Amino acid sequence: MDITIEAVSDTRKRGIFTFSSEELSAMERSSLDALGKHFWRDIKGFRKGKAPKELIKQRFPKEFQEQMEGTAFKKALEALKLRTDFHFFDSVDSKFQNLALGSPGVITFDVFPKVTIPDYKSLTFEMPSLEVSEHEEQQALERLLRQHSTFEQVLRPAKASDYVKCSYTSTFEGQPAQSVFQVAPLYTHQSNTWEEVYLEEPVGVPGLMEALEGMQAEEVKTFTYTFADSFEEEALRGKALTYTVKVHEIRERKSPSLDAAFLKKIGVASLEALKAQIREDLMGIKYRDGKMERAAEVIRFLTTAPDFPLPQLAVERTLQETFERTIHKRMREGEDKETLEAQKETLYKDSHRRACEELKVQLLLNAIAKAEGIQVTQQDLEDAFKREVSRSRIPPQELLKMLTKTPGAMQELKGDTLINKTLDFLANPAIVEA
């Protein structure tokens, strides 16, 4: 087989494959053998695999051509994967027609780029203290009691720690805010949402808490809130929105007493045992939070590394996944289809940016894994499988069946595991105690 490689772009190539007469004859024989075994019941008078090859070729010309094309494509693809002058990523399209007449086969494919790995060994991190203070312990106890609270409807004005069922809309310079700002709906409008009055870190509109305090059921109030210049949603920074909020219902929190009955209910022997358990849990949370922050720092570091060409096919696939995740997230948050359609172009551009960043980080992590000799072990895969079972809540046997039947699923799991293992490696190379 003669192979000619043409460059289409930095990460896209075209392979032209010319097969010798001996190779074509061998592919023809194997194709006819495969068809003879598959269609032997349709050819009367012959046992399985014994029908004359010319008869098979005459009876099933379309199937023969498809079998030949498939066999040729497979051989060409295997040859591309064995090349050492580039790292094959995946095929984009192919054409293998009229091979018997001397026409060459063609595969357009993408390759992995050559990347320059940044100086990741210079990364250092500070390990925060895992010590649990009495204040943190007390806060955790209070949160535990809050989790076991009951709520009773009341007919008085709302006060701190009450849960209030309300709806609100907002405008900006006379226009509905959701049509002006491309932000999550909780910042502009909500219907029949439950809000806890004066949360320590309110989610959504900070000014809503102050407005709700003192309101009664069925009361309507209008207020204006100006978002801080450092607010998390960049589009809202420094903007003044006018909100109209209506209270539907107020419920008062009733927290249980920290007595023997409560301790028995949650399955601990004593208050001292509960506090010991809380301290252990808090230490675990601090450790995991520190690990996640270091991983996020590694990703930020890799994101700022010099850019390099990305495989177009990989960008398209990652973009599609990123865009779909964005749309599903916004819909779960209450965004209506009309608003999403109006924002589609902007959301698509943002998804493209994030997809390129995500792919860039993945390729750098793969390059670092190769440089460091990091490999995925069987134990790594088993641990990853258990995490996926826990995350998806799919029974193990059913998930295993899905992974083995879905093309590329096991390879994807292995790839994700390698990425995570490399990220863990980078997040813990040189820890400086705080």
C-alpha cells in the first residue's frame, strides 16, 4: 500500500492510499468469504462458505462493494495509527470507491498538535491548616440542628431565619431585566421560590433578604438594588435593577434541642462523640477543599500557557458537549426557550471559548502524563467506575453493560481517569505548610 500524506492545516491532514493488485485481490477474497458466510442461506444449493465467489459477487454487488470499501478503510486507518511522524486523532471523512479500477482511497483526518509543556514543576502550593476551631465546631452543630428543623406556617411578618415563598420580577431602565442581561434567571425573575431570610451568604439577589424581612403573606413590595462593582456576575456589576416581590407564604423554623432524644435519633452515643465526629468531618472537608483549590489553580496555570493549534474535530465535539451542558443548566435554572433562543449566538461563542480552553488543558495534561510516565492501572479504573456508579446512581451491572456496549465508552473512562490522575499529581508536587 502506497501512502501519500497532504497537509490541510496544522492539525488536519489528508491520506491518499493506493493498493497493489495483490492487496486488492486479498481484500476481494476476504470480502467474498465474509459475504459467503453472511448470506449463505440466500444462496440455494451450497453449504455455508462453499458458494462460488463469482456467484456471490454477482448476487450481492452492492454488499460486495461496501465490504471492500470497509476493509480498505480499516487497513488504511490502521496504517495511519502506526505512523510515527504524527499522532493520529480521528478520521473526519473518507472515500474508498472504484478501488478495483485503480482509484485511490482517501481519508481526511485530524492529528494531535505538538505542544510545549509549561514549567509545571515550578508550581507550589500552600496547604491550609486542618485544625478545627471551637467556632467552626459550634457552627457545624448549629447547621446540623437546622437540617433537622421543622417548619410551621405563620401569619406574622417575616423575620430572620424564616422561609418565605415568594415571586419576583425585575426591570432595568424600564425593560424586563431578563431580556437585557444574559445571566441566570435567579438574578432577574423567579416564580414561587423559597428564600431563607438573611442567609449568611444569600444566593441570587443580595437585596432581596432585606426586602423580605417584615413583609407579610400577599404583600407586594418594590425596591431597587445596585449590584457591587465586584459582583460575581460581570454583566450586573454596578447596575441598578428595580425589583417587584410578592410574598405568598411564611414558615417559621423550629430547631430541635440538643438533648438525649436528638442524639439517639441521629445515632450517636453522646455529645462528645458527636463533636468528635464533626471535627473529623470538618477536617475531611478542609482537606478536600484544599485539594480542589489546588487542582483549580493547576487548571488556571495550564489555561494561561501559550496557545497551540487544536484538532478541529475535537473542538467541534467538545463545543457541542459544552453548549448542550450550558443550555441544560440554564433550563434547569428556569430560563425559558424564547430567551435562550435570543441568546443562542452569545452562548455559542462563550461555549466555543470554554471548549477550546478545556481541550487545551486536556492535551497539556495528556502530554504531562506521557512525560511523567503516568499510567492508568486496573485499580484506577475500578475506583473510577465506583465513582461513576455513585454519581450516576446507575446499578453497577447496568452501568458496566452500558460501558461495554457503547463504542468508545471504556476508552473515554480510561482517558478521563488519566486526566484526573495527572491533575492530582500536579496538585501535590511541592506542598509548603501554611
